[in-house]
Amino acid sequence: VEKYRNVYAYPFVFFPMFSRVFSLAFGGFGKQDEARISALLGAGTYTIGVFVVLILVLIVMRCSSRLKLDLRTNGYISVLSTLCQLLVIGTYEAFS
């Protein structure tokens, strides 16, 4: 994204951020790796998780500004990503 300003590289930046936020918000924070790392380091429960999400959000914001993607476009991408994620979860629950 930085070098070529190619919109086709944007999903490789957006999806890691989206998947971390989605799993932290809906998957139970205590079950995630960030909570375990925070416990091992003796930091607060949410410290590492917030730090990771903040770094990923900053990367997405930088790429969005480079590609001139506005908040509306990112909103559409977020809604479609949420629907796809819920579809994957639903099919997993249906077939297991």
C-alpha cells in the first residue's frame, strides 16, 4: 500500500485488524492470546490487547489515508466483513 498505492493490498491490512477486534469483542477477552501474554508479563488484563488493536488501527488508518478511502468505505468494508464472519461462524455451528 505504501509503495504502490494499490487498493488490492488493502484487505491484507484491514482483515488482521478486523479479526483481532472481532475476536476480542465477541470471543471473550480472557480466552485470547493477548490476555495470557498480559498475565505472563504482569500487566493489566487489557494492556496488550489494547496495544495490539491500537497498532493495527493506526496501520489501517495510514493505509486508508494513502488510498483515500473515507469513513463510509471503511464502514461498508466493516459491515461486509462482519456478515462474512457471522456466516463462517454460523456454518461452523451448523455442521459441527
